[in-house]
Amino acid sequence: MMEEPGNIATSFGYSFCAAHIAGYLGAVHLKARIGNRAMISFDMRFGGSFALGMSFAVSSQIAVLAGVYLSLFLNGT
């Protein structure tokens, strides 16, 4: 990932466009259905797992995809 310049900026752009908007809408919907405690637990578990996945990514595509999902689950907490 360090060998390809501009990947971090590209991953932030993808995660913002794809995950933040979808994450806010999904978080509002799930929070109304399952409650605050369950929503926080759900988001913390999946957010943590995608943070680990992003830290151990072996390619740029996996890091970007894990970053998108990490942003998706960080919106609900």
C-alpha cells in the first residue's frame, strides 16, 4: 500500500461517499428497531473486526473495502 501514492486519499473518498451516507441511514433504521444498547454492541463488534481486517490487509483493494465497512459501522455508535 505504501508503494502506490494517493491510495489513502482515494480510500477516504470511497469510504465517505459509499459508507457514511449509507451508514447514517442504516444506523437510524436499526436503532429504531433494536434499541440503543444492541445497536452499540452490534456496531462495536463489526467495527472492531473490520478495523483488524484493515490493519492486516495484504492489498490496497482489501484495505479500501475494509475501510468502507469500518466507516459504515462507525456511524451507528
